[in-house]
Amino acid sequence: MRRLLALAPLALLATTLPAWAGTISIAGRGEVQAAPDMAMITSGVTSQGATAREALDANTAAMTELLDELKAAGIEARDIQTTGFSVNPNYVYSDERDGNGYSLPPKINGYQVSNTVTVIVRDLEELGTILDRSVTVGANTVNGVTFSVADPSELLNEARKKAFADARAKAELYAETAGTTLGDLESIRESQNFDAPQPYAMYARAEAASAPVPVEAGELTFSITVDVEWDLGND
């Protein structure tokens, strides 16, 4: 009899506690498209010379003219940054061999100097003109054009709202199908994705075109992925 009385409170407690139904974790994705409002171009000058000094002097003169032209086109000094500089010998290889049959070492036949700058263009309507003017004054390499949005914070916030709404809609569907409801929110984990048009290489010719270079900016996609976890209801 004492044993039955001892078990009775435990049985009563078990009937008053709700059964734990588990959790559900769902990934949601939100995307927002927007036109870019700025671009970055990497351009510069590659010069040749019989000596390193000769190549450097030629490169310095051409780069000075390029930088002056960029500033005259309205590019601020803060938007121009040197991102590459190199001095390299030009090697000439020979198939000739010495008396022991070994290949002869390459010979230096002049030098090459390259200087590149990354430029931020904040007025996309001027991008084609700036590319054209850069080539006109001596820029003979343009390594890529990358478009972006100066301040994407509002776009990302909109993508966050869409991502959470997507996750919640799917979670509610699963909960309904399972015959339960969503309970307390347990966690949210976010990851960002930025899908932009890939930079493309451009090689300038010695003669500049008479019209601005045609440029199409397209659209950028800003996306957010969230992993959200809820408790399931105890219905």
C-alpha cells in the first residue's frame, strides 16, 4: 500500500506536463535586384625599354598623363589607388647548346614596366567616356570592370525580410502537415550572397575610338539565406 501511495504523485505529475514535440529547422532565401550606381575599373600602362630606366621613364610619363586625365574627367583623388607596379626583364630563350650539350641560359632583351590603378567611377553615365579618354592618353591595359552599389544596406534589409518570411511560410506548412503548430523561436543564422556580373578583361588598342566605349551595367542581385529554428507546439 505504501508503494502505491509513493507512485501516485509521480503519475499525477506525468499527466500535468505537456509532451515535448521537438523542433523544426528551415532555411529561407530572399533576393532583391537593383541597378548598380558605381563601378571599379583597373587600368594602367605597360611600357618597354632597352634598359629598366628607359622603360620606367616612359611608363612614368604615360601614367602621369593618365592620372591627370582621370582627375580632369571628374575622378576624385580618393577614388584612385595604385594597385600594381612591376619592373621585369624580357628574356629571350635559345635552342642553342654549349659544348657539353646543355641549353644556354636566356638573355635579357630589354625591360618591361607595368603600373596599374583601380579607379572608382561614381557616375556611371561617364564610365564609357572615362574608358575612352584613358586609352586616348596611353592606358594600354584595362583588366576589368566591376559594378556595385555604394550602400546596399537597405537592399540587404529587404532581402532579410523576404528570407525570414520564406522560412516561416515553409515551417508553418510543415507544422500544419505534421498536425502541430510553431512554438517559440529558438535561433536565426544568416549568410549573405552577392551575385554580380563577372569582371571581364578588356585590351585597349593603340587607336582610341572616336565615341565613348559602350557599357551596359545590368542589374545586381543581393540575397540573404537564413536558417531558422522553432520549437514545435504541444498540441
